Amino acid sequence: MSTETLSFQAEVSRLLDIVAHALYSEKEVFLRELISNAADACDKHRYLSLTEPETAGPAATYAVTLSVDEEAKTLTISDNGIGMSRQELIDNLGTIANSGTGKFVANLTGDAKKDLSLIGQFGVGFYSSFMVADKVTVLSRRAGEATAHAWESDGRGSFQISEASRDIHGTDITLHLKAEATEFLHEYRLENVVRRYADHVALPVKLGDKTLNDASALWAKSKSEVSEEQLQGFYTHLSHDTEAPFATIQIRAEGTLEYSALLFAPKTRPFDLFDPDRKHGVKLYVRRVFITDEAKELLPGYLRFVKGVVDSADLPLNVSRELLQASPLMGKIRSGLVKKILGEIGKKADSEDYTAFWEAFGPVLKEGLYEDFENRETLLKLARFRTTNGDGWTSLADYVTRMKEGQEAIYVASGDDLAALRSSPQLEGFKAKGVEVLLLTDPIDEFWLPSVPAFENKQFKSVTRGAASDLDKISGGEEKPVEDTGNLSDVIAAIKLALGTKVKDVRPSKRLTDSACCLVADEGDMDLRFERLMRQHKRVEEAAPRVLELNPGHEAIKGLADKQKNGADITDAAWLLLDQARILDGEPPLDAAAFARRLSALLG
């Protein structure tokens, strides 16, 4: 029987060194990870026995079994789940890069406690075995195959794989324990870890004839029957997050449609929240039989951070992907889940934890403003925004209570950087009037705003679009008297002539109080930042010409008026004004070399 030696992929040495040493203070986590993997393998075989019985064979009495050999100093975790083929052993255990190792290493902080929580997030849980073992042997037989295979490694850069024998499908993972980890040969220690981390696993975890865990489906129990410790254990099992969740949602729907659910909204953002390939975190069961952990139909994309289990009594056990997509029952379950989740989040919207939750998941929840018309009003109430009124977050309801007399709209400004946005010249007139402006820095803001007409009958209006005539209707602030230069119309005409098609129009501004000029989108045109995003994604070829607004009271504009009156050429000054406005808006000068030449000439 031949044995083949293969090498781990890149970065394995660093990863295994981190797992074995930096995270060693929490070494018992290895058992949580291996039991979780074994339970998942049993779930997959149960489902395969329903959908492909000719391949998988009949369902079994599933269990995870622990066994120890004190003389050999080994601990073995066995299951009778779906098992792995030779290629799957290589792909799943040898090709670590497939589990996101590059991102794992990049996200390490050096803090062992924080880095520990990354193990499960990045799918490298199996490698936690090397925290306690100096050699790991995996014996596995894939359901439907006659041959088993053995995988073995000391975690030092390579592994061996060979043919082996196993009576039935499933996997045995044998850990050859280090001298300092022999505590895991003792029953009381194993029972303690299993009770802490795997009490909620819905199949028995055994040591000999003794069952160490509760082995019941928590989601099928009433709230009064489930302790906080059990909930936390179940959440950690699902998410590998050792921190308590932000919200726990327990649902039991009865009547014409019966289903139960146990869902969790986390506190901290997972690393892959915006990864297009990210899997949803909710598992679908039918009458306590695992069906799939990829039922995207259960929740909309903007709730992809939610973890948990949904168990339906009305779907058929052999439900297919096509049926999930077309089933009206799934639509009803989805609607009920979304309303319940948003309702539970809303109950905590005034809590101290909500700010951190919103900072982590607000950009994703705002996708719902664009996608989910049915729940838009609820999401608007949950939304929080930075504004020109201090450094904190505010709700739209609170913003409306602070609106000025004569103010009819909710004003917004969008950009990529909060600090730059606060100093934007387009805000000057609004600040002078004491009008609060929402500061939007998430890319999704450009998509939901056009689709949301108003909040409490107050329209959203961009301060970078259209004329600022609204300011005339709003009381408050001090108006700066503008001296009549007597030549402003001539200056505007000269600048229009100089800039030609590079601007859509040149006009005096009511929004500027301190800056000389700024660029704005004309009424009905695409907003500045939205157009920039469209150009980045190749949806728009080039920038449309914008309106250049001038501050009639600024010394630079008055100086140009004097020069214009005396017959001077202000062409270079016109281009400098346009480039200055572009720079303030986060864009480069139209012609960097020409800008430098004109600026040098001005300084000279």
C-alpha cells in the first residue's frame, strides 16, 4: 500500500506556528472545532441519504464518539458522517489557502484572544488540532466509496496520504497529544469542555457508553427551557464567535404555517461581510433534519450577517434547490423572519451597544433601503447618520425635530472621507444658517437615496445638486452682506468663455460663505459622488461638465472683477478656479502640468 508525501500550500508554516503557540492559552478550542466539523459531516450524510440513497445508503444513528488511549497518549474524535475521499482530504486538509489562510494571516492582531476568534471565521478550525498534538492522523471513508484513506502530518510543512480501511463511511481524527496536553486524556476534562462548547449539538457526543452533552435541538424548545449559557454555546458553535451576540431572536410560528427559528445578530463584523462569495449563515432544517446551510432564500442579502437555524414543518424532506427558489412557503417564512429580526434589533436601538452594532452592520442594513420596499420604513427608523451637528450618530426622527423654521427637506452631503466632507465648501451656507446636514460616506448611500423619496414627508436633498435657493426660505444665522462689484456678470461671462465646454454653467452662489468657488451638479443631473462611483465601475465613460459657482463676496472674485474691469486677461485665473474646485471635491486638476504652470505664474 503506497504512501504519498505532499506539501502544504504557502503560509502554512506561519499559520501552524501561530495556532500552536500564540493561541495556546485557549487550547481547548480544538475540541469545539473538531466536534462541530463532525456534527456537520453527520448532517450532510443525513441529507444525502434522503436525496441520493443509492450513493449514501440509509440514514444512520448519528453520533460523535471520543476515545482515549492513555498509554499511547492519543485522543480520537470519530463520526459516522459523510466522510472524505482522497481528493477531499488533500483539498480540505492540505490546501490551506482554500480556507482563506492568506486573509487569516493578514487579519492577525498579535492579541491571542482576538486571534483565537478568527480560527473558525476563516475555516481553519481543523488546524487548531496542532495546539495540543504534535502529530494528527485522519482516517476517512467517503459515503458511496469502498476505499478509505489516511492523512497524517506533524504540521511541519508536509503531509502523507495513503489507502486504508474503515468499515463504514465517516472520519476518525486521532491526535497524538503533546506532553503538556495530556489533560485531554481524562474524562472529567473532556466532559467539561463538551458541556461548555457542544452541549447544544443536536446529536450525542459520547465517551464510551456515556453521553456528555444534552444532544437536543435548542431551536425546538421554548424560551423558558433554554439558558443563556446554552444560547451562547449554540451561537459560538454556529459562528465561532466567543463574544455574546448583539441580539438573540427565538421564533415559534404556529397555525397555517409552522416553523421555529433560533437566530443571532452578532456584535462584530466578520472579515468577509462584503465578499460576493460569502455564504449566508442560516441553516435550514425540515422536521429537525438538516437540509442545507446555503438557503439564501431564507433571508435577504442585507441580513447576511445573521447566524442561526430555521426548522420548517411544512417543507418536504427531499426539498430541492429549485423548490426552495419557487416555494411560496419560503417566501412567507422569509417575510416572517425579516420582520422579527428587524423588530428585535429595533428594541435595542436605544441601547449603548447599538452604536457599535450600527458601525459594524449599518452599511449592510442600508442595502435594504434600496432592495426591500416592504420593510423600508422600519429600516429608515433603524438607520443612524453622522451629521454636521457634532461627532455622534443621529436618527432621522431626531434630525426632523431639529429642523429649522422654513426648512422643508432633509439635506445630505456624500463623499468618501468624513473629515473632508465636514470641510466641504458646499456646506458653508447651510452651516451659516445652522441647518444640519447628513454626512454620507458609504457607497450604498448613492443607491438608496434616489429610491427613497422621503422620511415623514420630508424629502432628501443633496447639497451638491441644484441651486441653493432653499436657503432663502430658512430663518436663522447671519447673512453676510455681499458688496456689489458692478462687474460680476462680466467676470462670469469671461470665465464661461475661457472654460467653454468644461463647465455646464458659471453662476453666483448662495451656498458659499468662505470659499471662492465650488462645483455642483445641476438640478436633474447625476450627483457628483454617484457619477464618480459609476466611472470607477466603468458604467460612465467620462465626467459630465458641472456648474461652477462663485462666491461674489470673496476677495479673489472681487479681485478678478477689478482686473476684468481694467481689461486684464483672466483666462488663467478661470482655469485655476476650476481646478481648485475639483481638488476640493476630491478630483485631480484637469491638466496637472497646466495647473502647475498657472500656479507658478501666479506666485511669480
